[in-house]
Amino acid sequence: MSAKPGVSVVIPAKNEEKSIGKCIEKIQRVFTEHHTDGEIIIADNSTDNTPEIAKSLGAKVIVPDEHGYGNAYRFGFEHASGDYVVM
């Protein structure tokens, strides 16, 4: 059983395959540099390779129940388990 993360980072995404990897890697670097246990949640409605890239880098990928930026955040927050949520 893994410990509860201190921080959850929620990112809404739609067809971000060109940039999602860099974003996830930067967040992971911050976690490492600050000795922070965190999770990255991608609320994704893509038709490209965004979810595959995100999963391959260790992010949790969820598919919101409704389309839209606000709904992506809401759904991501519902799946966040960290003590703090960053958007």
C-alpha cells in the first residue's frame, strides 16, 4: 500500500501530445527537487496520443464524465488524493 501523496497536480488536457511530456517531466523534477511525494492527474479528452504519453511517464489519466475545461478540473479534483491540490 502506497502512502497518500502530499500534493496532487491536476491538468486538463485535450490533444496535447506535443507538450504533455515536458509538463509532466517538469512537475516530476519539482517533486524530486523539493523531496515531495506527489501525483499527477491528467483529466483527458484527447483523440491523439496524449493519454499514452502521460501514462508512460507515470501520470494517472482519467476521462472526465463531461467535456469542458471546468468539468475536467472538477473531475480531476474528485480523483485527487493529495493533502494539497495544484492546478
